[in-house]
Amino acid sequence: MDDRADFEKDIREKALQMAADRELQRLVLDATALSDRYGSTYFWKWLGLPIVQLPDDIVTIQEIIWETRPQMIIETGFARGGSVILYSSLLRLLGEGLVVSVDIDVRAHNRQAVMEHPCGDRITFVEGSSTLPETFDRVRALVPDGARVMAVLDSDHTHDHVLEELRLYGQLVTEGQFLVVCDTSIEDGPPAADRPRGWGPGNSPRTALDVYLQESDRFQPDQWLDSKILVASSRGGYLRCVKPWIPDAG
């Protein structure tokens, strides 16, 4: 007996019930905030390189890429290379696709670690502030005509910077693909006294995302993904593109 449809129906129902469990969600938020004191997002690696993401987010990205099969993945915020190796390794399994990594400062030792990695051959670097017009133009020039394009925004997490990234890179995401806004959980936690940053509640990726979703009807948060993740940094930040980009239409 093929029970796959029943299995999928069951897990989706249970995930929605879990998402509605206020006690559980409160405990998860508390645990996430407490673990952030120790920099827990820095503990994990993908194929040997630090990925600077929590496991639920890593697996969610994997599911998105496997389902939607992007031919180009653009990431802002390179960090230590594990994330671009995640994307590249999955594109290798899919048999096609390129990764563009945008960062204001790609450190030489991290670039070298990626270039020497077995899955580093699908990655192109663009150095410069992700919100500068000239940087964006360089990225846009790398996108092949007709390609399925996904974007992950994970650089400066201040409201103004993320909002400008959304307005720019949202243009490049194609219908059916995902735009991922990382670290939306900043809005739900306390100010990071242990690791001070230029962002925090009220000035975060979530506040930028809320504004952007009022401006554009091209993206919708994916309810299924949001319902099943627990200890994660980007709940609410997984946006499916539901309309093509029309210049001057938003």
C-alpha cells in the first residue's frame, strides 16, 4: 500500500498544530535567545566549512533548492563559506546551476577555502556593498537569460539595508523561486547585549520585510515551511515568488 499521500497529509496537519502551540513556541524563542549568548549559529558546518546557520534553516534551504531547482542562487553576505558550499553542492547533485556570492569584504583565507573545496567550482564572487547600484549591476549581468533565480539575503541586518536589498534583489527572483530573508528572529528576541550589533528589535530584517510585503505583491511567506521549523533564525523569511517581475510595477 502506497501511504505517501497520507504521510504527507499527517505531517502537515501536525506541523500546523505545533506552530499553534503557544507554550512550545515561547520555549523555543527563549531557548534560541539564550543559546545566542554563546553564538550557537557559529557551531555548524556544511561539508567542512562554517555555515553560520542553525540546523532547521540549513535543512529548510536544502528542501527549497531540491524542490524548486534554481539555476542561479544569489547570496548577500559570504561569511565563512559554508552557505555557498551548501548551495553549490546541491546544484551539483541537480546537475546545473551557479552561485553568486556578494560581500563587501571577501577575506582571502575564506575565499581560498571555498575555491579549493570539491564543490567550489560553481561559485562566483562579487565584492562590494550589496546595495550599491554598481554592485547590483555586476550581479545582474551574471544572470543568464531565462534562468530560474533564487536569492538569500544575509548581510547587514539593519532595517534600511535589508529593505534596499529586498527592493534590488527581489527584482531578480523568478516566479516559483524563493527569496530568503535571514535572521528575521532578531525581531522576536531581546537586544543582543552579549554580542552587540547595529541591529535589534525594531530595526531588523523582519521590520524591513514587513514594509517590503506592503510594497510588493510578488512574494508570499511559505506557511508550510514556517509551521515546521523550531530552533531557527529565519522563520517568516522564506518567501515564494508568485508573480513575475514587471519593470516599474514593483
